[in-house]
Amino acid sequence: MARVVILGAGIAGHTAAMVLRRTLPKEHVVCVVSPKPYYNWIPSNIWVGVGRMAREKVVVPLAPIYARLGIEFIQASATEIHPAGNPNHPGPYIVATPTTPGAATESVEVAYDWLINATGPKLRFDRTPGLGPDGGHTHSVCTDRHAVDAATALDAAIQRMKAGERQTLVVGMGHGTCTCEGAAFEYTFNVEHELRRHGVRDLADLVYLTNEAELGDFGVDGLVIRNGGFHTPSSVFAGSFFAERSVQAILGAHVQAIEPGLIRYETLDGVDHEQRYDFAMLLPPFTGVGLKAFGAQGEDITDTLFAPSGFTKVDADYTPKPYEAWKPTDWPSTYRNPTWKNVFAVGIAFAPPHPISRPRTSPRGTVISPAPPRTGMPSASMARAVAENIADMILGRATEPERLSSMANMGAACVASAGSGFWAGNAVAMTMFPIVPDYTRWPGAGRDERFTFGEVGTAGHWIKLVLHHLFLYKARAKPFWWMVPE
Amino acid sequence: MTTKDTPMTTQTYVAKITVPTPTATTLWMRGFLPWQLWRFVWLNLKMLRMISLSHPTRRDPSAPKAP
């Protein structure tokens, strides 16, 4: 009997757990340890954040699903990994602190034979003074509850506009090293759509503040999109949309501090600026969740499992090298820790070898460059591959991970909603293949032009709606869920 | 609602970007249902093809095993 423990029940962790449970015979245990009792389909938080969707529509309670599927569920937050065990606990195990309200808070030890770290990010609002909804002055859509608060604050701003008061709304990135620019882009245009819907667009100054040096970078060094008979850089494609909707853009910005009504930021030219705001939704930078690792004698071996960023080291090439020397083969394909062979990490939890966007610093040395995105579709794809590899090794069908799922060989579809409503909704539908550009296979653009395209229209909004319902259907493990592709 | 004269930035790092903006016909087509239904089908097919290309590949049996 093998025991597979999965830390986290987000898109990656939940996918891994369901695939493993479906693949492994019942004598093997699949156990999920997650601090939250529910799954959150994060891409739809954007609609919650503008008040067009109820929070309940984007969350799914996990316990009933796991009980039905035969997956063990422990509602707890993992804090330590003991990959070699110790004299009192001979096998590998993790330590977790229960998070069920009202329950005992004494740490529990959970033994494992195989471990998948899918803990996602720690939201580092603390990296920028004044950032974030908890003790700061800005809002976020990173979690379902943050999105609900953002919608309330946005509605208050809209009511002030209805009373004739001009408002400045700032959406974007709260630090120079943030990732998930696509989410901020999406929220910007949903807010813009809502302002028009409420008839107050003329009273709003809408500003997109980002660490991207160019519009359309999205943390993937931009794209060259096949569109309208041209190879169009995503900076032009996105820039056109900003111009059309009269959204101002502040590019190459590192937010230094946020005060009530004022954002202080530095730009890539090293100049300090200030931006006034009445409503701001700024995403935080991410790090790993801060798990510690200990050896058999209790010694700290965190550096064998985790990079300084807190993300898990996997089979990537972490050798520091300049942008010109980056290669697609630097990116991991099995997501297995090189020291502890029964430990894997997927989704945001794995440490990328380097960014995808070219690194940039201001003359003062401030890093202002997007971190690589690895959420949504890519995280689910790698989770499935890792789950199937582990199942193969448990069942004796393989001795090594045989399925390779590198972001340098994987595409991504990004459907950025730009307004909800079945008939009036709009979205920017973009796909790229692969995520990590390969300038050897595709000289010039680095990506396959047949599958790197984008367009704007109501059809994109319908796709976004279909994805919402399809992935929540899958998350609920309804009949034939496994037929829904990642 | 073309705003060709609207400044693109509020600061000077990218002082000015000249970008194409959609014509009235393009904007109309973005909401024209028969055209959007066709684009819905076409985009889905393209995405499915891209997803199929993204499926994990099998390790080359002749490749050296990881250390």
C-alpha cells in the first residue's frame, strides 16, 4: 500500500488528487492537506471582484467530494516536511496545523510515501508598505473573499461617481516582481465595462499600473500574435485595446509604498512618481508558503527542498545565466525534487529556473520585471502528468517519471474577460504555444504562429463562460469529469 | 469611441505609443452574433488542437536517465 499526500487543493492539487484517486486501486491512500475547506476557481474571481458573480458560484466545498471519491482530507496548513523521518517517526512525514474553526490547533503528523507540493503562493502584501486588504489601503482579487471586498469598494466608488464625484481607479501590480499580469489586465477591463454599464465612465480615470516594460508582456516576454493578416506584437495588440477603451497605462513601475489615496512608485528610468487613487486593486508579489524541511537528526535541510524564494526545487537548471543564455531545456519536465525523489511540486509551488520576460532593473538596481506565470491551465497539466507518473511508479509500470510536461512544450489559453453579460460581454481570447519561447524551433517570434493568436469579441466571453462551468463541473467530480481536458 | 488623441501613459517611460484602433465595422463585428458564433466554434477548435499538442510527451527511451 502506498500513501500519496498532496499539499494544497487549488487547481493543481485538486487535479492531482482526483487523477491519482481515479488511477490508483483503493488499497492506496490519496490524502489532501489543505488549509481551506473549499476549492476556488480563481479565474472567475474577476467577476466576483466587479460584483457580477456571487462568491458561492466560484467555490466548491471539498469534504463531500473527497468523501465520495475516497480521498482523505485534512483541513490543515502544512508547516514542515521531514523527508527522511526521524528516530521517533521512521518514514517521511509532514507536520501540519489544523485550520478548522473551533477544532484543536495541535499540530498533526501525516506520513507519506509520495508527496506533491501544490501549496500555491504566499501572497506577499507585506513586501510593499500599505498594500493589500488586510491592514493596507488597496484591494485584491487573489482569493474569493478579497474579491468580495473589492466588489464592495468598487461599488462605493461607482456610487460616488453617480453622485457626480470624479474618481481615479488604479488596477495593476503592487510590486516590481509580481506575476499574473493577465489577471490585472482582465480586472481592468471588467471594471471599465462596469463603469460604462453604470453610465459613469466619463467620471472615471482608469489607470493600469504594471511592472511590465511593455503592454502585453504578461510575464512571458510578450507574444507575436497572428491577427488580421499580420504578425502583431502583443504590445500593439494590447495597446490598441487600451487606446480603444481610454485606459491609461503606467509601465515599468515598482510600487514602493501606498498611503491612503496615494501610490508612490519608481519607474525603470529610476524616477520616482506619485499616483492619486480613490479605488485601487493591486496584486501582491508571490513567494513559496514558507515550508521548512528537517533531516533525520532534526537539522534544517530546507535548502535541499526549497529555493530562497520558498518555491520547491525540481528538475530545472538553476544555474544563474544571462538572458541570452536562457534555454527552453532550463525548464523542468517531471517536477521531481533532485534530492528527495519522492517529492514533487506543481503549479506556483515549483521554483522556476528564471523569469520568461527579460530581466530589467532601474538605474538604482530595483528589479522591475514580471515573474513567470504558472497558474491555471499549465498548473493543471503538470499536476496531471505528475499524478500519472507517481501512479505508474506505485503500480510498477515505471521506475522513473516517464511523462514529461515542460512549459517549454506546453501551450496556454488565456481568455481575459473584458466585460460580463451573455450578449454584451466581451473577452480578449489569446493562446500561445509554447509558454516558454523557443527561438531555435521558431526563429524570430519563438512560438508556433498557428497556435499563438488573439482576438476580441463576444465569442471569447462565451468561451470564458464555458470554461467557468466546465472546470467547476470537473472540480465537483461529476460524471465523466476526467474527460474535461486541462 | 476611438481615442487616437488620448495619451497612452501618465509618465514618460514609454512616452508615446502609436497603435491601431478598431474601425466601426470591427467593433460591430465583435458583437455580431452570427460572426461570433462562427468565431466561438473556430476558437474552440484551435484551442482544442493546442491543448492536444500540450499533452505530456513520453520520455525518449534512448535518453539518459536522470541522475
